[in-house]
Amino acid sequence: MVGMSLPYFQFLTLFGSLVVFVAQWTGVISLRRSSAKLPWTLMVVGLLTNTLTTVFTQVVSMMGISLFRSGGVEWWWILPSFGYVAFALGFALYGLQMARSSQRQAELEQLLSAMSEEMDQLRKGNSGTSQDGA
């Protein structure tokens, strides 16, 4: 990228990351009242970790502060990985719970339909016997 200064590029990277985080936060916040408490908590913890570490590393690097010490990998470079794992685990658990819920709903609808048919048959049978007995 010739002609683009490093802080400007870092700002665009931060802005692009924040756009993705806004979409994720919107989805997670809209799920807060769902029955899935553990998956929601995992998604919030993972997303909070990712958001804070991304903003922190971008802002610090825009200020010109080096985050490396003697070439070693520091904790804040590993921390987003844990955030992604927590978010993905929560998302997967939420998906499994919703699939189970959907399957249970289909079973109950099928049971309701069968019971409705049986009630109709019983009504037809009772109305036929009451007319015969009268």
C-alpha cells in the first residue's frame, strides 16, 4: 500500500473489526432473553474478549507502543483465540438447543394432530350411537 500511512491503515482495520463486532453484538444481545443461558453466556464472554483485545491492540499500536517483548508471544495475542473458541462453543450449543427445541415442537404438533383426529372420530362415534339409542 503505497501512499497510505500506517496509522490510517490501522484505523481502517479497527473500523472494519468494529463493524463485524457490531453485527455480532446485535445478534447476541437479541438472544439475551432466550432460554439458552449457558450458550448465551459463552457467546458474550467470547465476544467481549475479542472486542476488548482487538480494540486494545489496535489503539495501542496506533499510539506507537510495541506490544512485543524480546520477540516472545504475549497473552493478548493468544487471548482472542480463547474468545473465538468460547463464542463458537456457545454458538454451537445454542444451535443444538434450538434444533432440539424445533424437533420437540414438531413432535408435539404431530401429537396434537393425532389427538384432534381421534377426538373427531370419538365425536362421530358418540353422535351416531346417541341417535341410534333415541
